Amino acid sequence: MENFLHEKLNGGCKIYLNCSENKPLGIVGIAPDDEICLLYVLPNEQGKGCGSELLEYAIKLCEKPWLTVLETNLNAIKFYEKRGFIFDGEKDISSKKRISEYKYVYRGENM
């Protein structure tokens, strides 16, 4: 994870941390092109609203927020769609993994 975070930071990604009582709960990253390139919540903190808070914070910082989701990550797709993201029709198939990533753009919660 440390190498992944360094890679994101070196690429211009800004990373924000959600903490409670000086304990990290989750992180969100925003790339220079408004891609929400990272959203991670500790497993024991999932389902408590931390991910939603981080996503809402990231959306407010972006002019045109967007993100990609693996086609097999149905929980994440449901999470993002519930919060106003829609599939824009673009998908990228990784030649190594043979798994598609779907691009989602933010359209707002009350479409």
C-alpha cells in the first residue's frame, strides 16, 4: 500500500485522511484531472458512513468528479450509483487481467 500511495502522490494525486481520535479510518485521493483515484476505508470501519463522508468531501473539491470501478466490484458500483455517479459508457479492458474498468461520472444525487 505504501508504494501505491507514493505512486499516486508522485502523479499529483492529493490524498485526504479521515480520522477519529487520532486513528485513521479511511483515505480518499483526487488526481489533477478530477479523478477520484482512491477511496479506502478500513474493513472494521466500513458501513459506518466514513466512505460516504470521504466521497462527499472529494466531490466538493472537484469541478467534474469521475472514477473507475472494476466490473466485478458490484458493491462499489452500487455504492457510487447511490451517491450520484453514472456509467458514462466508457470501459477499459486490462490486457493483463481481462477485467474491465468502467468509468463513472458524477451527476448528482438528485438527477
